Amino acid sequence: MTPKTPGTPNSAHQPSRSDRLKPAELLAISGGMALFVGLTILVTTRELMLSAIGLGVTFIVALVVIAMLVLGMKPNASEQTDLDEQNGH
């Protein structure tokens, strides 16, 4: 077995399917929220430009809020072990 040196990536580590799809899930949640707001504005006002603006603003705000909430989460024991393994500790 080759010794691990700090700062080098662990080539044997393969992320799980849920780890790889997590960013897509967050984008889908933000997109769903934005689509709901955009369609609601379109149905009530019948103005396409106002609906597009609402959709865009909602998507960006939802994405930023979800990202901040994810960053604020503390990793559990298995995630901490995985992070230590990736860092070579």
C-alpha cells in the first residue's frame, strides 16, 4: 500500500450516487419553486415579462438560501469520517 501524503487526492474514493446527485437535487428544488412562482404570476397577471422576472429572481434567491442552509449543516459521524478519509487523515 502506498503511503498517503497530505494534499493529494485519494484516487480510491468513489462518491456514492446520492453524493453525486445532491447538486442536481438542490437545483431541481430551486427550479420547482421558481416554476411555481413564475406560473402563478403568469396566471394572475398574464404578463410574460413579469412572470420571467419573477421566475429568475425566485430561482436565484431559492438557490442561495438552500446553499446557505446546506453550508450551515454540521456533518454527522459518517460524513466526518468520509471527509477525514478524503483529506488523508
